[in-house]
Amino acid sequence: MAKQIVEIDYQDEDYLLQLKYPDMVFSKDTAVYYHFLSTILPFQLYMVLPEDSSTVIQTDYPVRVNYCNLSADEIMTVNSSMEYPIRVTSLERTVYDMMNDETANLEMIKEMLDEYADRDNRNKEQFIHYFGAFYDLNDHSEKEQFLTKHAGYRKPVKFSIN
């Protein structure tokens, strides 16, 4: 296998991490950030490695690793903040992961759902795969129904819906 030579003027830590761990995919809060679904910056990097991976991620900053096997349609390539390609979970997988994370920031979830609802590149089939039905998140009653069904573990927290 030929070695890849990469010239970088500035440190793009996420891209360098991706080069060092090619099986790694950014997920959860980190994927929300790269999909521009929230203005809230993640406190740590979230990533996924294959279930059978024995890789140990070594960085100078906090990292949360989840081990699971993602299918090809659950991964997409986006540009890092310095325009280098990095792999992140798909929009729908990101929304699904965040909705199933009891520790996820509630304000980030609210922003994420509002931004996701306005996206032209939503994949209805993937959304249905994860959530069992398609919800129009711009519709107040459908958004409330979605939150009640898929964020019920958050009770008694009351979501404010725009």
C-alpha cells in the first residue's frame, strides 16, 4: 500500500485523526457540528469504530468511542473546517443517535431538529428506517408527536416547540 503524503498549512486535528484512524467515523455531537445542525460546539469528539476493532484512540483531547458496524448508507463524507474530507454519520443516523442519547444537550437537540426539518437533502427512507414513520418536523403537532414518542425518556423535561 502506497503511503499518502499530506501537506497541511494549519493543524486540522479532525482530518489528521481521520488519517490516523481510517475506520473511524465522527458521530453524535461531532456529526451534528459537521452537518451544521447546531451552533453549539461539542465538548468532546464522538466517533464510531467497527465492533471488531481493537483500535485505541489516542488524542490530547476528550474522545468518546462507540463500537458498532455502520452500513455504507449510514456514512457520508463532508468537509472539515479547513475543507479536508472527513467521514461522519449520515444526517438521519446522526439524528437517531442524538435522540437515543440520554446525555445529549437538549438545546442542541432542539436546534438539530429545527435545522434538519429545513434540509433539502433529507432521506425520508432512512428516517422511516430509524423512527418507523416520517414526521414533518416543521408541523407543530407532528414535531410534538415525534418528541413524545422518541424522547420519552427525557420526561419530566418539557420541550418547548416553536
